[in-house]
Amino acid sequence: VADDAKRGGLISQGLFLTGNSNGKEPHPIKRGAWLISRILGDPPPPPPPNVPQIEEDDPAVAKLSIKEQMQRHRENPSCVDCHAKVDPWGLLLENYNAVGLWTHRDGAAEATLPSFPGGKTLDGVDALKQYILKEKNGQFTRALVQHLLRYALGRSLSFTDREAIDEIVKTVEKDNDGLQGLLRAMITHPIF
């Protein structure tokens, strides 16, 4: 992976990566859940009750790669649906350690992940960024508008705000004027 592909953008920043680790190791589940919740506005459902944690202290489990540990965890039928949605996103960030430093790990994020949402196969964080830009741009724009509106209005959004959000997103996509255009569309809308 080229040096410029290792950094750049929000998802490869140390703050995001550190905040979504366990302090010792990268945490693909936390990273994946954060990414789809905040960047794409599509949070996973909460885990069902009584789901066992990955037993990191078990010597047999400790020998497994994080992908293998997660695959073993997904064998629990109550875990598979949520993890199928979350894991691919977080596993692509596994080469960033617990504090967000790039550390090459054999078989980690540069390995191609099968069954990525939409049937895509991605290979590494640069491919993830390009996928979001090209395939999930509308979803990203909507999530960003919602986050900024919550902040700007100082309140939670509800179903009554959906029409305003749709109008702002439509304006942003039509004008294609980046963040400056998004802010203009938001503050000139009657909701603001």
C-alpha cells in the first residue's frame, strides 16, 4: 500500500482508530460499527442478550488471528447477522494498531475480504475510502447532513425533519460544491 493510502481522511486518523480499539489491540468490531454508524448513518442493531464475548484469555483463541477469532465468534447463530454487517468494515482497518499507527500484519487488512456489503471485494483502507466515495457517497452525504443539522440546531432530529434533510441532500448532490456547498445548503434552508 502506498504511503499516501495509509493516511488521509477521517477513517485513518489516530483519534478514530484509538477511540475504537481496546487499548492493546485494534478492535475491528468497534471500528466497523463506528464507521457504519457515523460515516454511513446505518448503525448495527444492538447485540442480543447473553452473547458470549471473544475469550481473549483462552490460549487457543489467543493463537488465532483476529479474523479467525471473529469467524469463530460468528459461528454463534445469534451473532452472524450483525457481524456480517459490521466486520468487513472494521477488518479493513486492522493494519492500524490500537493507537492508530500503521503496522503491517500478515493476513490483515490487505487481504481481500469476501462478502463485503453489496457483494464487493475490497483490499485495504484505500479501497475502502474509494468504495465510500464512489458507491456510498449519497449515504455518506445524508449522514453528514444529519450530524451537522443535529449540531447546528442543538437538538435531536425526528421523522418531521426528513423532508428538510432530503431537500438539503438533494441540493448538495445537485450543486456538487463540497463541504462549503453543504453548509450553504443547510444554513439557507428554512429548517435552520
